[in-house]
Amino acid sequence: MTQSTERPALPDHLSIDPRSPHFVAAVFEHDVGIRFNGQERQDVEEYCVSEGWVKVPAGKTLDRKGRPLLMKLKGTVEAYYR
């Protein structure tokens, strides 16, 4: 019973929401880090490397379904495994 240590390639567009078409469960079995404009961010909900944006919660504001409202920030995005 050997466990595979190979990590899947990080996609260009990834979301942590399981209902999103950009959710990839195999990626979240490993620890993923996001560097936005040179600083590591811990609060990224979704990102796109090629378009250069991340979506982060806008404070403690929730939508009518109880999910956080998201803001799109544009800049340099770098995704990596920790």
C-alpha cells in the first residue's frame, strides 16, 4: 500500500466552492498557496492566473444565501504547492 506522492498540475482557474465548474477536488488533497502581487494571501476563494485576478471575501458581509460576498482584485497571481 504505497501512497502516490505525485501532485496534479495546478489549473489556470481554480475555486474552493464545490458547486463551481472550476473546483478540482484532487488539487485540494494537497496544501495550495496563492501569492498575489508578491504577497501570500490566505483568504483567496477563487483565482485565475492567465487573467490575473483573485476573488476574496469583502469583510464579514454575506449574501442572502449566507455565503460571503466576494471582491475581484486584479494583479499578478502565482499558485503553488506548499
